[in-house]
Amino acid sequence: MNRRRRHRGLTLLETIVAVAVFVLFTGAVYEVYDAAYSSYTRAEEIIDEYQTGRVLLAQLGAELASAYQTPADSAGTLTGEDTDAASDELQADILTFLTTAHAAYGDSPAGDLCQVSYSMNDGSLGDTPGLYVTENFHPGLEIEDETPEPRLLSSLVVGFNCLYLPINDDWLMEWTDQTTLPVAVRVELTLQPSRKGAKPIVLTSTTNLAMATAPAEGATDAQP
């Protein structure tokens, strides 16, 4: 006698259990994917932030290495002003100097000699906070209708600190000597990551100046 095998369907309880297992598995897979994607995105952000700092330090380093000292201070020379930022443990120094290696931004005319001034803006004047540069392509000359405007370099920079090394001495926080250039300048940038709650990034670079000393006023020969 042949018995027919009965095929029964899933009960309601079995269906609920199967759906619950599927939901848990899908949720676990999504969490793993979301964590991996977040890590990848954060890694890209960190790379971009470090790259921004490295580019700025490379630019400053190239210009400082070609800092120019005039026999007289009529056109201005290297000046470093030590200034505290509004936030604790941050610096907002001002660095101004003559250089022969500055690349003009935008449509600005290129010249053999440029006076650049790097400074912080905390946004109190209505501008975007960050590190700014002011370019003067005619240092020492009074030209009508020409007032250099600061240009924003990066809004990620929240701290700008400079140290100056004189000959046979220790690092100084300011540089006011208008007759000589420091032997080296150390620049420290503090960048605030775009992600909220992330720790600031601090990058440092030291540049040896090619012309470590300058001729005294009235001297006939410049000392390299």
C-alpha cells in the first residue's frame, strides 16, 4: 500500500523566526559595511587634511628659503609677531617677509620680489576664519589704488605659530631685528579636522634661510 507523503508548509511561528533571523543577519552585515565605509571616509578626510597642511608648509618653506634681506629697511624685511589666538593653547602669529619665490595667486602679476604676510583671522571681522596671506608685489613703492587684500589659504588652520633662530642663540618667539635674518624659522600649523570631535592635527616644519645674515646699513658688500 502506497502512502502519499504529505508536504506541509511553514507555520506562522517558523515564518516569524525565519524573518527575524534574516533581519538580524542583514543588520549585522549592514553594521559591518557601515563601519568599514565610515573608516574609509575618515581615512580619506585625514589624508586630505594632512595634505593641506603639507602643501601650506611646503609653500612657506620655499618662500622662507628664498627670503630676501635689503641693505636698508625701507622696503621692510622679515618680521615675526607673536600673538595669542582667542582659543587657549593656540597661536595666531603674524609672519611678514620679502621673498623671491612667491607664486602669485589668481590673476595677480608675478614679480621678482614680493612681500608676503601670513596671519590668522578668527572671523571676528566677518570673513571666513583661517590662515590668510597678503601679497604686495611692489614693496617699498606707493602705488595709487593698489591695496593688497588678504587671501584665504585654508579654513582648516586654527593655529599659526612661528619660532626664529638667531646666530649663536636659542629659539625666539618674535623677530624684530630689521638688519639681519634669522638662521632658521620653524612654522607650526594646527588644523581642526572637519569631523566634529576629532583631535586637532599639528604639523611642524623648519626652514634654513639661505641668507642668514644681512649687510648693515651703509655696508658695501652683502654677506651671504
